[in-house]
Amino acid sequence: MASTMSETEIYAQLTEIFRDVFDDDDLTPVPTMVAADVEEWDSLSHIRLMLSVEKAFGLRFSTVEVGSLKQVGDLVALIQSKQAAG
């Protein structure tokens, strides 16, 4: 059973993942961040990001779920909903 994390804990873990995937130690994801805000965020890095998030949080996202994400806040909401569903 997956544990439920607070939004703050999720953002802390996402910060580590974003910094690793985009190789930018100053990158801090915020709810309104979109791919266009990060120069290196292309389709390939997006796949790497999603796989890293799935692995880190022990979750699986469907193609429809990933396709519906518009900003980082949507990703956090999806993580929370998946954790709550357990």
C-alpha cells in the first residue's frame, strides 16, 4: 500500500527529480510551471520525467493521464489522487 504524502513532501521529491532530469540544480517546480518554462523540457525529457516520477512515487500513469497534464500542479494532483486510491 502506497503512503500518502503531503503536497510539500511531493514538491520536495519532485524538485530532486526535476533537477536530475533537467540537469539544473536551481530548478524548483511550482504549481503553475509548464514545459515551456524549462528550456530542456522536450518530448524525450518529458518521458524521462514521467518515468522518474512513476519510479520515485511507486505509481503508474496511463497515457490519458499523462496527456491531460497541463502544468506541474496537475501532476501533483494526479500523484495525490493515485496515492489516495492506494
